[in-house]
Amino acid sequence: MYRYDEFDHGFVKARVAEFTDQVERRLSGDLSEDEFKPLRLMNGVYLQLHAYMLRIAIPYGTLNSRQLRMLGHIARRYDKGYGHFTTRQNLQFNWPALSDIPAILADLASVEMHAIQTSGNCIRNVTADHFAGAAADEVADPRPYAEILRQWSSVHPEFSYLPRKFKIAVTGAERDRAAIQTHDIGLHLKKDEKGELGFAVYVGGGQGRTPMVAKKIRDFLPERHLLSYATAILRVYNLHGRRDNKYKARIKILVHETGVEEFARQVEAEWDHLRDGELKLPDADIRAIDSYFAPPDLPERPEGDEVVRLGRLDSRSFGEWLDQNVITHKHPDYAAVTISLKGIGEVPGDASAEQMEAVADLAERFAFDEIRVSHEQNLILPHVARADLKAVYDQLVSIGFATPNSNLISDIIACPGLDYCALANARSIIVAQNISKRFASLERQRDIGELKLKISGCINACGHHHVGHIGILGVEKKGAELYQVTLGGSADEHTTVGDIIGRGFGPEEITDAIETVVETYLRVRLDAGEKFLDAYRRVGPAPFKEALYGGEANAA
């Protein structure tokens, strides 16, 4: 993984010193909250309902055990003993005292971490496939390119004050696990007919109050042109993106109103002035960054198959965990492990200080000192010998992180909602907890099969409800919380925005409504092999509306 160079260390240290002075001036009253706001946002500090919140950057979701232990330390010393992993592959602390934040940032800097550009109208944390460098279906590791984008975009003078926040994601496999088509720029790393690496480029995706799927504007961009082409896109957006209305300021609105063909033409025209200039990436520089992400030296461990076989015979629960939370690795003696942060009835994405430290120990002992954060709010051990899977599982059981529910209905994405967020209209956490309790039976979950349920507490869609197979949006109506259901969304290589099914449900009704949706799916599916999303796309919304609303659906 990437290690800071001399510039990185100096830059982050200087930023900590600068923000320390700004916090002191805020606490003394020399800065008002309005004056302080743009300064704190540049350093990942939000003002939530009850306290300040600090969002930590985890570039492309990759960190080591030393860094995860530091996050655990911060949770214990400066917060309430836990942190919240987000859909941006970041981590949030919801209860730090403002006076402690400079010390937190100094602690982060000591392990090559920071909170820069995790908020504000700039290029946010660049995300990537959480199985990058490990997955058997990967064409190439996308993280070196995410790192190149990170270095280029950090406090970029031209793009630090964009019309609105800007998000980039990169994937390196045909199966999109980075949700690139929901991003302002999505990059699909691929090879052309000559075997050369490059990108399919998507622009204009996003969720929020106007969800849109990104449009492909270039089928193949050679890797050396990554920065010049990204610059061209951002220049067009910076010039023409709306600044008079923040609800229409995202690049997706510009692409939609301009038209994808005309937008692409403008990008290509701008790129003509850039493509062979100083932003053209030398191959040597690409390979230098690439070398930081070389896979670990994985020794042969042929005993793994026998260890796994005996483990299955000894423990049914271990076998269930293998089936749900372990995927095939590039190396036949290894696997990638999903650590579920979605225990039944627990808060999705939360981890205690003790749990973070225990996962750090596991990574150091069994996973070559590497951990990933997924945009689905789980942790990943990307390189685990199959011979060590039982030992890893036993340790996860001891810390409450062995729930075998990856990609099942209880593996819920949920934003913090009205329990924390000043923008939220409704609670998300309690809804997620109630639904996971209703579907607590693993046997039932496995019968239902792959089903991605996602919950947002407001239209900003931090819980990605628009692209959930089942999405839930919390809204406020006449002073009461109401939950709107969408069906048929997806965030993979065939990204779609879900359909709004009908009127919303009250807090006491929403769990029953989700059960009705699931039971309808089980009734209409062709067989146990037909997944929820496939069945919905085949039959459409009608049977689900009828089951949820009865005569109301017919009247509508």
C-alpha cells in the first residue's frame, strides 16, 4: 500500500498546525461559527445534531493494522468508544469535542492519515473495489490509479471550489463492485485488443434528490491520459456547472441539461489542449505508483483444502460463514474475507475500539497487515490463506464479527439518519435494526438469496437507497416520519435507479412492508435460483404494489 513521501508528511503536518490555530480562534470567540464553517469543512469537520463530527479519509478503502489501531485509540480516547464506517470507504467519529480535534488530527498524521477533502465542494475520497488486488476476476488493480488521482486532486488550486462536491470511483473487474455508475466520474479499468490498459469513462452519475446513472463518454482512454482527461471533464464542469442553486449544481445536472453528446464534445475539445502536455503520465511514474500496490509474497499453502474440509465437518456455522463471507482469490491457496459489521440488531457500519483493534491483530497475523473498507460498510481481509480461515473465523466469533450475511437481506447499508444528522428527516438506524431482527434466521435469509437493502434518512441518499434492490427513504410528512419504498435498483455493472412503489409507511409499518415485498418475491420467483433483482425485472412492480396496497394499487 502507498506510503507517504517527504512532501506528504510536510503537507499534512502543516495542515494540522494551521487547523489547530483556527480551532483555538474559534474557541476563543475570534472566529464566529459562520467564519469557522468553511475552514472546518476543509478538514472534515461537520456540525451534526448533537456534536461535531469528524470524517477520516481512507483512500480507496485501504489501511494497515497500525492505522486501524489508531482509529480504535481515537474512538476510545476522544469519542464514545466506537466509529462508523461509511459508504465512501471513510470512517466517522460522531462525538469528538472541538477542542480535541487538533490532537486527533496529529494522531492521524503519525500513522499517515488525515481528514482533508472529506467534505466541501472539492474532489472527495477516491473509492475503489474493496477486493482490488485480490479478486480472481480482476483485470488489473485499480488502486494505483486511485492513488494517482488522490495525489493530483489534493488541494488542487483549480478544483478546490467546485460548484458542488465531486466523487470518483475506479473498478478493475467486469463485475463492478465500486458502483462507478453512481459517481460524478466512474472509471472502468480494462484492456484493449492490444492488451494495453485504459479506462471506460462514465460521467454524471449520482443519487440525492435527482438520481441519475452515469453516461459513458469514452469507451477506452489509455492510462497515460488519465489526469489530462479528468482535468478536461472538471474544467467543463467548473465553467458551466450551476452555482446559483446547490440542488442543481452537481455534474449530473449539467450532463443532463447539456446532453451527453454535447458534453462529451466539450470535454474532447478541452482535452485537445491537454492530452500531450505536462499532465500526460510517464509510464515510469505509473509503474512507480503501481509498485506500492504489488501483492504480498504469498507462500504456497496447499494444506488449505483439507483444513477447510475438516472445518466444515466440525462446524456448520463455519461452513455457512465460508459460503457467504469468503470469495475466491487470485491465488488458489488464498481467499478474501468479508468481516460483516451488520450483526443482527446492531448498527450497520459501527465498530467498537476493541473490535477495530482485534481486526488489526487479525490482519497483522493472518492477512499480510492489510484491511479494506467496503462501500457497503463492511471490512475486508483481502489475503487470507485458506489454511487459516478457521482460525480467523474463531477470532471473529469472539468479537461478534462473524455474522455470515454478506449480500443477504440483513447486510443492510444505512446512513446515521436522524439520530445524528442535521439534514435527516427520519431515523435509519432503528429501521435497519428492526428489519435485521425480523429476518434474523440465517436459513430464511439464505432461502431469500442475494438481496441488497439500503436505507437513507433523507433525500441526500447517503444510504444509497436509490440503487438498493429494496430501497427505503425516510421522509417527513406533517411532522411524522414516513418511509418510502423503492424496488429494482442496482449499483453494479448494470446500474439502475429503483422504482417508487407507492405511498410511504409509518415507522410501525415499514418492517411488515418489507416482509410483504420479500414474501411476494418468494411467491413469484421461477425457482430458488432466481434472484430478487432478476425476478423483479421479469415481473415488474405490479405484484408488489398489489401485495402492499391491495385495492389502492388498482385504483391508482
